[in-house]
Amino acid sequence: MEQIKDYITTHKDRFISELVELLKIPSISADTAFSQDVLETAKIVEKSLKDAGCDKTEICETKGYPVVYGEKIIDPNLPTILVYGHYDVQPPDPMELWTSPPFEPVIKKTDLHPEGAIFARGACDDKGQMYMHVKAIEFMIKNDVLPCNVKLMIEGEEEVGSDSLADFLTEHKEKLANDIILISDTGMIANDVPSITTGLRGLSYVEVEVTGPNRDLHSGIYGGAVPNPINVLNKMIASLHDENNHITIPGFYDKVEEVSDAERKEMAKAPFNLDDYKKALDIGDVQGEKGFTTSERYSIRPTLDVNGIWGGYTGEGAKTVIASKAYAKISMRLVPDQDPDEITQLFTEHFKAIAPKSVKVKVTPHHGGLPYVTNMDSLGYKAAAKAYETTFGKTPVPERTGGSIPIVALFEQVLESKTILMGFGLDSDAIHSPNEHFGVWNYLKGIETIPYFYKYYSELAK
């Protein structure tokens, strides 16, 4: 693997230009106006796998956008690594906040990326990080140093919930059989602080509707005499947390995993400056569940947040009405061993129970996902840690993140495989936001590090 640095130096410009070309295509899965662009991207990804040296590549149809599959099997008796990524991207809106067009990639220097960063939608999430694996595999195959078998599954619906993936996994379980799954759709703490994502929170997402009178009413004639759904909804939502920011839904914490002191101590090694955190967000102070640090609140503890709330008149000027209905969207981030279906049911029962008789309540579940934790004693984690140590010269910090990747738990359920999350982006890379970018250094460092995971995992798995 030692020749990887020379290979990157020789092919650096090509690696960057290929990614730039991929980023020019607006593969927005959420908007049917871009369906042809999504399909065109799938073809380009398949060609890149073929060019990298995969013996078998194909575009697999699903009920939605296709999955691109590739493999290089050198010996059925050797371990098999399955790489997962996605080629679809988020919509770029709001367009006016981009400093350069989202599908016209440019490389610009920033304080965190002095060597330059590629600004484009999908640069970090996930085209750039997915393409690191393609180029790492290219290096290993072209230089005859691939130490095990590799399969790749690159989907086109991750940004819209991966609706077709469960059926695809079930239908192709034998084809996708593996010893471990490798994903780069997360980040690391800093360029000088490598980290491995060891935990993801799960999700329960619901929409609530509170109905009072059968029509909007004049607030002067009826105000004070009939229920105002907006006022009622606000009181109900406010009651979902107590004075310690503890969630008040009965049974909500019953299955919450208590993280060991040892792991909390390891997590605390990650650099965190509270003043810088507040300054970056322009807030006067933090808040959250009593008894936990800020970094613990957004990683190892469950939460409940209102993501949107509306009702009544919100246009220009005044309109004195008592609305007939009020609505809110609410997400609950979950931790092991909480089950999203169970939490959704607990929420529904509680929310209806706290409603006054003067209103009717409807709760509509939207989607959810299970939390996931990687065992730090596993072969996969040890191999990943050793890979980072080799290329960064530092032991990576284990990090549980607050986000959710429901497909990781799905992989374990259907394919019965554990997942290792080796991300190379930064929190500041603005994924899902205007001016998304991915550092050139990070992109190339990923290509350099990934082959060592193959090397060390193959050695440990013997």
C-alpha cells in the first residue's frame, strides 16, 4: 500500500477533474424534473466502476431510481467488503445564497481548506466521498494490491428516504453477501483530529393536527369563548419538556441505553470549545437535558424537536381570525435501544391524552429509523482505527453523531452485516445547505486512507 501516495500525486489532477465532471450533473432525486440527470449519473458511476477495474458492473432497476452495482472477486475464500454510497443529491435551494452556481463546481480556498475546496451540490454528500472509494479501489486493482474481495452498491434515492432499498436488499441478498459494510457518508472532527463514527441516532418523525371550530372564526366575536387550536397546540408542545428539558412522554426513556463511563471518557477526548460553539451559531447560551454535556446531548441522548409549526393567517398585514386548525411537524432522535415504532406509538397516545376536550387531535407518522452503534472491539473498528493511524499519524477519536442513517440498521437486519463509518468531511462543509463543499485535501486523504482499511481488515480477519 506504500505506493498509494505516489499514485495520488501522479493522478491527482485526474481524480479532481473526474469528480468535478460528476458534480456538474444535477442528480436531484427529490424533483422529477431532474429524473434524466439522475439516470445519466447512474450510467457515469457504472462506467467509473468498470474503469476502476471491477470485473462485473451493472445498473440494477428498482421501483425507483436504479442501484449501481460492481464487484471484484479475487478469491471466494477471502473476506468481502461491501461499499455503500449514493449518487443522488439534495435540491440546491435557496439558490440566491450560493456564492457560485451549485452545479458549476469551483475550487476555492477557505480558512479550513487552505489547499482549496470543491464548491458544488453533492461535493461532500455524497458524490465526493463515494468517489473516494472508486479511486481507492482503482489504485488497489491497478497496482495488484487488493487484499480481499470488494462489492459496491451505489444508490440513487438516499436523499428521498431510500424507498427502494429494502426490496433491493431482500431480492439480492446473496449477491450482496459480505463480511462488513464500509460507508463514507459521515464526517470527522477536524483535519488534524481524525474520528470514527461509532453511533447514529434513530428517528421518529410525525405530523400533528389540532382542530377546534369547524371554520376560521372572527377573533373579536368568538375570542375568549372558543378553543384556539394554535394556542392549544403551543401549550401541548410546551408540556413535552419539563424544567430540566427532560421529555415528559411516559415510557420514552424506558429503553434508553446508558453509555458506559469508559466510552463517555473516550468521547470527551474530542476537542470541543463551548464559546466557539456558541459564537459559530450566534447564540447567547446552550440548553438541553440537565446532567449532560453539550456534545453528549446531541449524540448519546434522545431529543424531541418541533421542525415546523403553522396555522391561521400568516400573510401580509392583519387578519383577525381564530384558526380552525393548527399543525406541527415533530422529530424525535432516538438512541439505542429505542424502537421508532414504539416511540411513535407512545408519542401518539400521550399527545392525544394531553389534549383538552375542546379540540380534536390527529397524529400522522411520516418515517423513522433505528439507531445504530458500532462495537469498538470489532475487527472493523480496529482496522479503521489502524488505517487512520497510518495516514494521519494519530489515533482516531470515537464519535457518536446526532444524525440518522436508517439504512445502516436496515443493512444489519437484512444482510446481517455490521457497518463501519469512515467519513472525511467536516461539519462546516455545509451539506444540505447553500455553498456545500469538500476539501481537496480531505478527498485525497480519503483515497489514501481507505486502502489501508482493506489491508488491516484482511489481516485481522484471517
